[in-house]
Amino acid sequence: MEKTTSDQLLNFTQADNPDNQSKAGGSLEDNFKTLTDTLPIGIILTSVKGEIINVNPEGLNILGHSSVEDLSGTPIQSFYYNKEDRDIFLKKIDTGRVRDLEVRFQKCDGSAIWCSMSSVIQENSPRGRYFITSLLDITRRKEMEEEKSDLLIQLTQTDKLASIGQLAAGIAHEINNPVGYVTSNLNSLEEYLSDIRKLIELDQTLIKGLGDISLPEKLKKMTEAAHEYAREIDIDFLQEDMDELIKDCIDGLERIKKIVIDLKDFAHPGKKDIETVDINAGIETTLNVAANELKYKTTVHKDLGNLPLIKGIPQQLNQVFLNILVNAAQAIEEKGEIRIKTWQKNNNVFLTISDTGCGIDPQNISKIFDPFFTTKEVGKGTGLGMNIAYNIIQQHGGTITVKSEINKGTTFTVKLPVPEDTK
């Protein structure tokens, strides 16, 4: 259909040329009506300034009008939903042709539609220079693209939540450990304080006894009892150990705080602002979040170089690191190693994450970043993890590649650019 329409328009423009009038027959308006009345796309003739000369029935339908007379005195630029799109059109038409420019138009009832616009310039016409423009309503296609985009966002979020859900038990375990020893220490501290309170009671009794000078022997026994109990409970040790216990409590609470903050930063769904990113810090945060997933069957070796800051969205980059690390851990059946290395070369920073897992079948290497591709059992993966990682790195102007050998392991390499203002 598109080729036929182009051929028809070519014949139409030839007919409009004065040299071809006798052969083609008819005026501009007659030729326009004959050609365009039955076309399923909108055709509009406009002057260079935007005056609407003629419109076919489908064009009227797209613009929301019933006749060409309704458009008298209304320039085509008044239908642009975004006025700057008219400038884009004029800039492109200077080359002599516009192809498939996607533009939003506003109909007479105020509703907006998406159109694919193509246009050519017609010269040497009795009317002077004018534009022949085709409009194809692509509103439904754009809606489907938006629905597809929304679906991908939902699937992306689902995959992210699946990753978090998979780690949730581990996070709970990581939190319970420090909570456990903080509770134990507080119980010991409570027992110590009970002894100290008893000693204080004895001291108070002694002080009261000092007022009774008529009973020096009794006072002497009370003083001896107080000193004996202080030796029995080793008051010096208690005081020293209480300091250590309090320090342990503070350290435990700080660890809880760090885990929660890292998890919150990692999973924050709405933060999308570009900021300076410390890749090494992001790796440390992700390792902290993924600790329970990794520590029981992997030993993590880090070789983190001195890196400049880059520009990006840290939560998204941390998602990439997590997806790779979790995949690496799942590729290791019993015990293995994960090696993380970062370095700078020229105007890029590099990150490799290598594992000693089962490796990837060569026939699957080319599919590893495809959406919905997974080698996991049904119900154990959405197949979006590495596709999400690929898209995030692409959006950050970088690349991600993979090399693997069966039964030897896999290495993912990420390259990200260093912006000029952070070098």
C-alpha cells in the first residue's frame, strides 16, 4: 500500500506540472480529488506558510473536521500538539522530503492522536511552492507500544521483587545474627547490673552504719562484708566488661542499620536521578545485601582498583551487580569462588565478575541477554535478569559482555564511560 501511494503521489505531482497538464488533464483540485478520495491515509496540501489548500476525506477524519471549508483560515501548525514539532518538520523538509516523522496532532474536539507524517515539496506549480503531506493515524500502535513498555516495567519490577524476595530470608538471617548477640549481651549486662545494685545496697547500709559510732564492731563487719562482696563479684572486671558489652551492642546496632540502609538504597523504586556513582561502593553495598546468598557456598575475592566517579543511577547499577552475583552463586553447585575486579583504562572504568560455576552452554551464549531466556526450571526465574542488566548498562552508555566455559566458569565484563567533568 505504501509503495502504491508513493507512486500515485508521484503521478499526481507530475500532473500538477504545467508541462504535463495536457497529458494528465484536470486542475490541481480535480487531480487531488480523483487520486485521494479513496486512500486509507490522510493527504494534505499546504502552502509553505502552512495554509491548508486541500484535504482528502481520511485527512479530514484525522483532523476531526467534516469539510475543507471548515479549515478555511486555519493553518496546519495549529493542529500540532507540541508546537516545536512544526520546527522539526520544517527543518527536515529543507532536505526536500520528510519520512515517517511521528508527531502528535490535536483534533478539533481537543483529543490528541499520533500520526506518522511523510511530506515532499512540489515546485514549479501554478500555485507556487507547496507541500504534499501524508498522515497515517498510528495512535493505536503508540498505545500498544506504551502498554508494552508498561508491561516491561512491571516485569522488570517483578523480577526485581523476585530477586529481593529470594534474598529476603537471607536478609532476615543477617539481621537476626546481630540482634541475637545484642540480646545476649544485654541479658548479661542485666545480670551484672543486678550484682552492682546489690553492692550499692551494701554501700548504702554501710554509710548508714557509719553514723552509729557506738557500734564500731558492727560497722567494721558491714565494711568487711561490702569489700568481700566486691571481691567476690570482681567489680573491676564487671566495670571493664560492661564497656566491652556496650561497644558490642553499638557495633551490632550499627550493622543492623547498615544492612537496612543498603537494602533500602538498593530497592528504592522511584529514585531515577542521575548522580555521581562510586562503582566500588556500589559493589560493597550489593555484597552486603547479597551476603547470605553468597557466603555458604562461595568465597568472594575482591581486587578493587582506584576508580574515578562516573555518572549514573546507583540503584540501577547495583541491580546489575546483584543479578550477576546471584547468577554466579546459583551456577556454583557446592563450593566455589567469585572474583570481582575493577580498574580504569583510558576514559572508561571496567568491572569483571567471574565465577567457578558450571558455565554456559555455547549455544546459549548469544541468548543470555535476550528477554525471557532462562536455563532455570519453570517458576524459578523470569528470564529478565540479564536482559535488565543489559538494558541498564546500555542506558548508561556502556557495554556488558560474557565469556564462559562449561564446567570452568563464567566472566561478565562491564565497561562504563567516565564523563569529562569527573576525570
